[in-house]
Amino acid sequence: MSPLLAAASNTAHPSAAWLLLAALGAGGYLLHCVIWPYRACRKCDGAGRFRSPSGRAWRYCNRCAGKGAQLRTGRRIWTHLKSIDRNRR
Ligand SMILES: [Zn+2]
């Protein structure tokens, strides 16, 4: 157990430690999404297009518009949070 968690569980209710852990995890995930905003499109596995059975023709993936990348959920949340911050000023 890390000193931070030990301190949290000694001073506060045990569930507070889990809350802290969840907050840290969410914060880490958000940071991860800020640095790496995209994930491979699930439909085309990041290829951005589908090949025809002949292998000569292909079409763009509809879901990612041929980019092969999709914004991650955490990045959408981050963008949303930033827009709230911008509206406040
Ligand atoms: Zn796609």
C-alpha cells in the first residue's frame, strides 16, 4: 500500500480511499486521453477503409470518414470540460 493510500485510509472513512483511488484513476485516464486523443476505429480496425473481395477496389469507412481514428470518450469529456471553462470566463 502506498503512503498516500495509507494516510487516506487512516484518517478518513475506508470508502474515502476508494473515492480517492477512483478520482486518481479518472484523472489519469483523462490525462491519457489528452496526450493520446484517438483510438483505432472499431469498425475498420484503424485502416480507414474496406477492401472489396477482389482486393483492387476499396471504400472509405463510414464511421471514421476514412481517417481510421476515432476520438476517445475521455477526450470528448475533456473537450466538454474545456468548453464549460471557456463559457465561464
Ligand atoms: Zn473506420
